[in-house]
Amino acid sequence: MVRVEELLLQPTSTGMLLGLFMMLLLVVYYLSSDVKSQEGNKEPPGPKPLPILGNILQLNLKRPYLTLCEMSKKYGSVFTVYFGPKKVIVLAGYQTVKQALVNYAEEFGNRDITPIFFDFNKGHGILFSNGRNWNEMRRFSLTTLRDFGMGKRGSEEKIIEETHYLSKVFKDFQGKPFDTSQPLNYATANVISAIMYGSRFQYSDPEFKEMITRTNENIKLTGSPSIQIYNVFPWIGCWLKNWRLIMENYKINVKQMKKFLDNLEETLNVEDTRGLVDAFFVHKKNAEKAGDKDSLFHEQNLMMTVFNLFAAGSDTTSTTLCWCLLLMAKYPHVQERVHKEIDSVIGARQPVLEDRKYLPYTDAVIHETQRLANIVPMSLPHATSCDVTFQGFFIKKGTCVFPLLTSVLYDESQWESPHTFNPAHFLDEQGRFVKKDAFMPFSAGRRLCLGESLAKMELFLFFTFLLQHFRFTPPPGVSEEQLDLTPAVGFTLNPSPHKLCAVSRA
């Protein structure tokens, strides 16, 4: 576990600068009004913060969600924690998170934009924007994605096409150990690319591969301890290796993406739009013709919207699939039951989405993987859009809020065995699939993941096709017990690096 004091003790320029900064700001601690309670209002309880540092010395900076879950046991389902001088309200447990995000959707519906995300989003795009920009870009993206088949037959056909490209890659390893994460990432990235651009990429395309590598590296680095510290004290960014690497990756991606988007604009046919990007260009041109100087259909919003959809549409889905295959290798008796169900219902034909209702155990395995994998444990940070009294506590407008999704997915009042892999969580006594209200991997409310329907289709079709054709095992010499389920450190929780064998069932 990495704590701030360990960073400060390291003989680095960053550690010394942090130490000096801490001592200087201790002098002006009581000038910080955010540390003091609102007079006459009851605020959520929490651990006593230190001057300037707040509670970060108490946090596991590699896995802060674990510390926050432990704190909730002491301070309750609504509590306060300070990341440096910044106040954060943490919501824990299914009932509290659902009440806030669904029943108080407007009040908790804004996005808190941390320094690392503002550095390259600047309030544009979908994921890290608010107000009119967020409303218009989300509405446009959701409507356009649906027009191009997201969650419908059109996207099902795109996914099915991609399953065959992916299967070929797996077969080429001829049962030898390989890292499944890379081809899975390429496959899911191609599905969202087909919807956004109207075309897919070859897995061997060097620019495509480099774009994904840099994007994945940035997602991982934003969850690193040094970037957690940067979000508290953003003035230290230029001295942090991880911050410099994130910004360098971002600049290269922007340059590469701009070249690609320029080519799409040059070949645009307004009578035959190929995907979301073409639709954006049509809106942009119409706004220019109308002389709309306040139009939000400009280059910055296009670039950020594409990056948001590309990253969100590929990383979380491919990560979940990676967990699926790892868990199949870890628990061969579960894998065997999935094989038998697929064989009896589908046989050798192509799986389609309609099969899901007839494959309750397979569906339960996918859902249980999403629950246990806990891909985005703290969700993306929210912010209150107005002053609100919630569960008897006063929370100021603009306060950062962490809906602790891991506390929902592992809520002991909602799950029989929350810390174990148990597909029975989603099955009734007759073996039929049952939905669970506490299943919230896509969050809830106004900020619900707009790609949820596409992700669900991808997870079912990719997983079912792969399990139809392959049996997944640990590498030779490695037992099922030795397969590590400890997640890697990152903004999203990937499995630790590992290899599996995909043995053909033909």
C-alpha cells in the first residue's frame, strides 16, 4: 500500500517539493474555509483532517476505494473525507447510492472535473463536462449512436463480424499461452470505431495499435498514486513523470486523430453519413451556414467526444471480457457448465443476441463477472448542482461526490457471498436468470453510461462465441489456484498481467 508519507520520504525532487509545500501551507491552514463546517447545518461525519493534507495520509493511494469502504463502516453511508483541502462526500451502499443518483438525480448530477481530466478535456466532450455542453453533446451522441445501430440489429451485425476476426487471432496462438487483453481491446475498439467512423481497423494497423496502447496507458496512469497527489496539488505536475507521460500520449493521440478526422471531413457525403463523426460534421456545417457563433459543434467538442467514446467504448468492455476469460480458467467447473449450456442451446451455429434468454447460466456468469470485477470502483466523480439536504446532512453546491460503486456491488445486504465468484447471485431456484437492482456497474441516474446497451451486447456475443469455440486454461505448469485475481492499479481495474491458453474445442 502506497501512502503519501512514503512518497515524501523518497529521495526525489517531487518528495522534497511536496515536503516543502506541506510545511509552508501548514502556516495558513486556518485560512481554508472549506475545512470548517457550515454554521447551523449538519454536515456528514468523517475522519478528522490534517491541515492542508486532509485525510490523504490515511488513504491507500493505489486502491483508495478499499480505504473508503473501511471508513464507511465507521462513519456510515454518507461521510466526508478530505483529499488535501478539497472536501469530498462519499456515498456507500446500495440504498444510499441509488437514492442519491436516482431519486436525487438532478442534485447529484453534475461532474466534478479533477485537474488531470481538465488538463486534456478543458470542459469539452461528454464525460468531463457540465451544463449546456454536456447536455447537447450527450443528447447528440446518444441519438446518433442509436441511429447507427447502437443496441439494435445494426450493432449486433458489427459485433458478430468482429467475433470472427477475434477468433482467428486466438486460433493463431494454437493453444499456446498469450495475453488476451490486447486482441480483446482491438475487437471492442473496432466495434465502437465502426459506429463512429463507419469502418474498422486491421489488428496489424500500427497507428490503430499505438492509439490504443497510449489510451490504455493513460487510463492506467490516471489511477496511479502520483496522479492522485497531482489532483490535490496540481502545481507539481511538471515535476511528475506520470503527468508528463500522460500529456505526451495525449498530444500524440490528438495529432493522430486530427489527421484521421480531417480525412473523414474531406470525404464527407452529407447524403450518406458513415457514422457519428460524419453526423457531427453535418451539424457543424449547418451551424456555420446559419452563422451560429454559439454552436457547440466545433473541433474541440468533436475531438473530446471521439476520445471519450473511443476510450469508454473499448477499455471497460475489453477489461470485463478479460476478467471473464480469466475467471473461466480459474474456475473450470463453471466454464464446463457454460460449455454445456451453449452446446445444448446453440450448437455450432453463430450465437445471436436472441439466444441470451435461453442461456440463463451464461448470462449469469457475465453479470457476476461484472459485479466481482468492479471495473470502476469509485465511478467517475460527481458534484452537487445545488445546495442539498440528503439523509439529514447538508451538502453545499459544487461539492465533489464519490458514489462508491464497489460498496454497491459488494453490499452484504444485497449479495449472498459478495466477495466470491458466484453466478448463483443472478439465478433463482429454478435456474432462471434474475435481475438485481444492486447490479450497478454502469452507474445510474443522469450520468448512467450512455454505451450500456452496446456494452451488454458485446459482452454477451463475444463471450458466448469465444466459449463456443475455445476452452481457456492456465499456462502449462500453472494451476488454477495460482491464477491471481488481484486487480492491477489503474483508473479502471484490469486483471494483473497474465497469460492464458485458448484450446480449440473443434
